[in-house]
Amino acid sequence: MNVHRPIKTAGDLVEAGLIKPSQQDAVSRVAERYTVAISPTIAELIDRDDPNDPIARQFVPDAAELTLLPEEREDPIGDKPHSPVTGIVHRYPDRVLLKAVHVCPVYCRFCFRREMVGPQGLGTLTPAELDAAIAYIVEHEEIWEVILTGGDPLVLSPRRLAEIMERLKPIAHVKIVRFHTRVPVVEPERINADLVAALKASGKATYVALHANHPREMTQEARDASARLIDAGVVMVSQSVLLKGVNDDADVLAALMRAFVETRIKPYYLHHPDLAPGTSHFRLSIEEGQALVASLRGRVSGLCQPAYILDIPGGHGKAVISAASIAADGGGCYTVTDFRGEQHAYPPKI
């Protein structure tokens, strides 16, 4: 089915063949709480004949989102306790998040900021709020990196993005500007010469972290959009979320990481899913995640190895939770597990 406009309602989903009419009432209840948007590019990627399609699972609302568990949290990674002014999250000493906008071109059903994004969410910073956020960055000389996130900052016009970058340009202690985005995958046509120029307007080192979770998302159009950024001198890294029914398979993960590297994107973070409301159907256990990440060792190049990360609830930052491959035996000796699961003594026993 050829979809030419964003899908935003349960009725749109029925019309596009993405849900059955019998599902419309339940999906409407989901949409009342959590924003829905699927771009035409993503709608075209979905296999309507596959009830377990991994692209659909990420973007098409499901009645399972109405199931809330006691451990789930509105702010699962603790942005709010570390927000000294509106639009800034200062969790780590040398870097801040600048959340200029809380709107996205698509809304992931597992989003950890799902209570904050969308038309009913926190919106776009007002001019006064942006002034205060920039002033905070100016005043804190320990800030080395500014990370634009949200929402998706690349939904802003090139003019608006250039204005933000121009305001960061004279701040001498800020050396790095990073953008977290899905746009090259979900709206690759937005990555044009004007947008690329805007991202480079600060004259600082510019990084783009691309969010994709399944190798099918890395279409030729997504790769071409990424190339337009990389060829202009923007460094790209990846971030993905480990999701049940999407990429909880060693072969799928390997294909995804290879697709990034083939596109000149360095695999960076593989996130354990956060405790966002209504997302329990996406979560694996940490042990399952550790086993999957361990299976990548030896299966794919070292270039393809992401860091498996847990955001500690409450705002305590990230922890690497990859399965340990070395354990102390005592007396300065260790047992090392290779990528086949075989154990070896270190130093080797004589």
C-alpha cells in the first residue's frame, strides 16, 4: 500500500492496513494516552502479511501498552531530578542534554520519554526558555559536550537548527555538539544540503547518533542520507534498543551492526529497554540480553560491537552490563571465556 502522509490515528491505521477494524477501539484508547505517528517511509517498510513484523512492532500501537506494571516510571531514567532549567539535563559533569523540542517524526512504542513527547507533551522551548538554557551552558565551563535530543531535534527547520548552533559557536568550552535522531531512517529526504549546513554551523566537532533497531530500517535511502552527513564531515555513531520481538536474535543483531558499519556508522550503544509505562511486552531479562551480546563476540567484527548499556532508574546514569568474559580464580589467575563459550586459564597453566 502506498502511503503519502503521516499516520496519526487509529482510523489512519485501519485505512493503511496496519490494524484490523476490530482493533480500532483498543488502539484509540492507546492513542489517547501515547502519541501516534508513522511516517510514509516507515509505513512502506511494514510487511502487512507478517503479524510479527519487527518494523510494525516498533511503531504500530498495541493494546498491550495499556498494561502498566508497578515498577514502571513516568521518568524512567530520571531526567527531571537533573534538570536545573527547562530544556537542560545535567547528569554528568562534562555534558548536558539540550531538549529543544519534544516532537518526533515517528513515535516509538517503547519510548522512555513517551510521557513527555508529542503534541500533549512538553512542546518546543520558548525563546525565553532557550535563552535560559543557553545561558546555563555559558555559565558552566565544565560543559564540554552539548547533546541535542528531545523529541527529535532534526524535526526543526534548518533555520532553527542553525540559530541554535550559532548560539553555541562562541562558547569556547563547548567542543562537541551531538544530535540524537531517527530522521535519516524515518524521513531520509530531510537530510539535505541546508540541514547538513545547519548542523555544521557552530564550527565545532559535530556528531550524529542514529537510532535504528532492525537491519531492514537501514534502507538504501537511509544509507544515502547518512552518507550526506558523513561526507560533509559529520561523525556518526549508532544507538539501538534491545527489544523483544524486534532484534532479540543474534543473527538480527549481527546484521544490524554490520549495516551500521557498512554505512560508516560506528556501533555505540545497545540499550536495555527502560521501565517506561506500558512497555513490558518489549522487555527481555538482563540475562537474556547479556547472552545475546556475548553471542556477537566472534560472530562479527570488532567494529560491530556496541556497548550494552542499562540506564539506572532514578537518574543515576548508565552502566555497562555486558556479560563478563573474565573471572578471577585467586592468586593472580583468571578464567577467560572465549567467543565459543570455552574457558581458558590465564596465565596458561604450565
